Amino acid sequence: MAEHFHFENERKQIDAFLAEGLKINTIIDHLNGSDISFSNDQKHEMLTIGNANARKYASTLFFHQQKGDDS
């Protein structure tokens, strides 16, 4: 159950950055999790997440964001 709460917390952090109008620029995976870079014209933020489901969630959002930018 603690893993689910950890996922929910990290998902909310990701969603909060996206709600501010930031987009995911890069995701860099490492042994401690993933570093996600968010930015727009005025702001740049970094977030480190460790939960596997939150990492999948961020990757899926990034994929769909990139696919939407290409069309």
C-alpha cells in the first residue's frame, strides 16, 4: 500500500508541473530513479522520481506530448 501512496505523490507532482503549463523536455534514467526536466518560455523545473509506476506514467506523458508536437 505504501508503494501506491508513493506513486500518487509523485504523479501529483508531475501533474502539478503540467498544470502550470510546463512541458516535459527530457527524462534521464539512473539507478535512483528518473530526472525529469520541465520547462516553458519563462520557467525551468527539475523533478526526481523513484517509483516505477510514476516513471512509466511520466514516460507515457512524454511520448504522447512528443507525438502531439509532431503532427
